[in-house]
Amino acid sequence: MLPILLTVAALVAPAPAPKPATNTKCPVMGDKVDPKKSPKVVVRGQEYFLCCGGCKAKLEKDPDKYLNKDGTPKNAK
């Protein structure tokens, strides 16, 4: 009975809030982003600003191509 209750509790527990985006360039295209207007995506618990909506699918599909292991964009200075 206890394992079932723990499983149910894990399923209904809210997910932790993602870390807020801090990048100034799109991780995919490298274009400047505007924190007030740019679309965002959450990957591995971290938000990222994007230059356009088309970059969302690319980043979600292959995050290792665009992000370092620590989550920083590979094109960040």
C-alpha cells in the first residue's frame, strides 16, 4: 500500500519551477534576444530565451548540440 501512495504522491506533486532565463543570445541561431519579447523554452529545468519560435523544436530535439553539460549555451561568451 505504501509504494502505491508514494507513487501517487510523486505524480501529483508540482514540478519545481524552472531556473529563469539569463541568456542574451539565442542558443540555436546566436541572434540577440529581447527578454521582454523573445519566446522562451524550458529544457532540463532551465528557461532559455530564443530569437524565434522556430528554434524551440531544434533546442528541444537536440539540446546537447546547443548546450554545454552545465546548461550554458555553447555560443555564450
